[in-house]
Amino acid sequence: MPTSCSLSSPVNFAEIYQSAEAVLSRIAMEPDTQLNILLSPGTPAMQAVWILLGKTRFPVTFWQSSLEEGVRKVDIPFEISAEYVPTAQDVGSLAISELSAGSAPANAAFADILTQNPKMERLKVQASILASREVPVLIYGESGTGKELFARAIHNASARAERPFVAVNCGAFPSELVDSILFGHKKGAFTGATADQEGVFQQADGGTLFLDEFGELEPAVQVRLLRVLQDGTFTPVGARQETRVNVRVVAATNRDLMQAVAEGEFREDLFYRVAVGVLHLPPLRERQGDLGLLAEQVLASLGQQDVQLQDKKFSASAKNIILQHPWRGNMRELHSTLLRAALWSGRDTIDSEDLLEALFQMPEQHRGLLDQDVSQGIDIKEVCDSVWRHYIPLAMAEAQGKKRRAAELLGLNNYQTLTNVMEKLGLK
């Protein structure tokens, strides 16, 4: 299969790499092909690239030739690792930032929430019902489960769709500027207030205010927020007159607010003011039937946003890794991982090696006996055995080695039961 390439310069490493990689890729696709490279001709840049490709990307046999020794096989006795990615060379830093953002589109609708999972379909129906009602909405879910996507879809499906949608992160409020951010300020109200400034409630007037990380609001802020949610009025910092707005609030949190209320960390009246329409979004690992669908959709969207990433597809082994990974970061982790894998891959097919390289292997958090992740499956017998292993030695020590007394301390009817458990677990 004769192949030739035109180069603008014999020493342009990037151009040589792309041309050589393209040639070897085409040749390697032929069945029963053995790749052989003659290193002698060409420039030093060409020889370096051949060695780079032959040691990292393709199974190659190297040869040299000279008048004195003729043609002979060359052994290159070292291993190297290369990370040069020609497929991503034209993707600018701004484009990569936009691709990695993976944020909810401004025109998000319920049709944009792709799913084949019955629970998610039910949530879409519930959210569409809430969209048609003028009630506050509280969305629960882990980070990356699509809380803002649902919030925007609710807004766009409501009668407020033509009015503003304003999103703020409650966890990022500087304590000294909270009032100004929420309610605005008048010129001269404080040092640095050089002009009147609207708060987010005024910006969202007539529309929807999305309060993300709602559970992170400080207690003092919760009090001030409660009033505006009750009657729609507030006083900007430095103002003398109240301002009235008509705002629908959609809040989102990954915290258990009912537990926070019980522990006195969150105001009960504020909770019930917002928790009228409540949606619990499941994590990605619990959305059976959706992982493959969503991975294909993310890959297609990357290709639509950047021509260099078009026509990418997954190998069977890569799909298996996607289906088996727990995706603790949910859609954010899936999106960023697939973007990295698409950038790393020098071929149209993203294989398991590309995906494994793109995955972040987070250390497993130590979980207590009563804090196991049931969604990943647990061995309840092993959990019970762990309890036995912990308490039997303590009871035996307290009973000074007397099994009858130790059995009583453990609430057992007779010491023979204790003996049986100890023998089973190998406890002496």
C-alpha cells in the first residue's frame, strides 16, 4: 500500500508526528500486517518520531542499513511513555474550558433530560407538573445529578419562561456581602458602593431565582431570606423604602435538610417555606439503563462542539468500564472523564486504556458499620461478624475470661451460643 506525505519542513516535529501516525494507523488496520521501519533515511527529527511511535503506539520492528554492514535489525533497549495528543492540538484553551464546563443549557427543557429509567421518567412528570404551578421547589441530589438542569427546565416550562432565570451559589456568599448580593444596595451604603446595585431578587423579578447549595446558608442569612419568601418584600442596603418583587424560588441542595432541621442547623420555618414541591434526583449509579445512553450523548455533544472530536466511538471494553464505574461525581465526572478520554485518544475509537487513563481513582472513604453504601451491595453477614469481633473481646476482658458472664454482658441466653460464635470467627 504505497503512501506518501508532503511536509512543509523536514524538522517540524508536530507535522512529522501527525503524518507518520496517520500512515502507521492506516497500515496497521490491514489484517496480518507487520510493521517494519527503516530508520536510516530521513532527518534526525523523522527518526526520533519513528522511534517515539514505534515504542508507544505501534508494534514495530526497527531496521538500519549501511554500506559496511548492510541491512540489520535494531534493538532499542528502553521503554518510553508519550502523551503528545495530535487530535487535540487545535483545541484552544478557551474551547477546552467551554467543553469541560458541561453546564445546563439556558434553553433546557424536559426533553433534554435523557433517560430510560422509570424513576427518572416519573421525576420528569412530577417536575413538569410543578412547572405549571406557582409553588417553590426544593431539589435534592448529589453533586452532578442535574439539579440545575431540572431547575432550568421547570423555569422554561412555566409561565415565567420569558422572564429572567437567575442562578446563585449560596455556598459562595461572603458573609459581609450577603445582604448586598441578595437584596442590592444604594450608592454610598458602604465603602466601595460607588453606585446603586440590584440584588439577585431584583434581577429575577417576574422570573425564577435558583438558589444552589441552599443548605449552606448561614443561620443569619436564613432569617433574612425567610421574610422575602413570605411576603416578597425586602429593603436594599442603605435604602429607606421597601422593594417588592415577584420571584419564584427553586432551591437545590445535597444536604439532608430534615436532619439539619432536627439538629438545629437549619430553620424549620424556612425549610417548610421552600419544600413545597420536592424532587429527589437519584445518583447516576442508581439510574439503571441510563449510563450507556448518557455516555453516547456526551460523546456526541463533544463532537458537535469541536470538529477535532467528531466521529469518536467507544470500544466494547471501554463501554464495560463506563458501566462498572460508580461515578461518584455523577454527570460532571462522566462529562469531564469522557472529554479527557476523547482528547487522549489518537484514534476514532476510545478504548479501555484511554478511559482508564482519564479516570480519577479517588481513595475510598472509610465507612462505619452503619454507613455502608447499600447501592453498591453489602455483605450483611460480614457486617454482623465485624460487630461480634469488636464486642466479644471487650466482653471477655470485662468478664475476666469467664464465658458465662461475657454471654450475659452481650445479651445472650447461654454461653454455648457465645462459644459457637467464637469458634466460627476464630476468636480465642
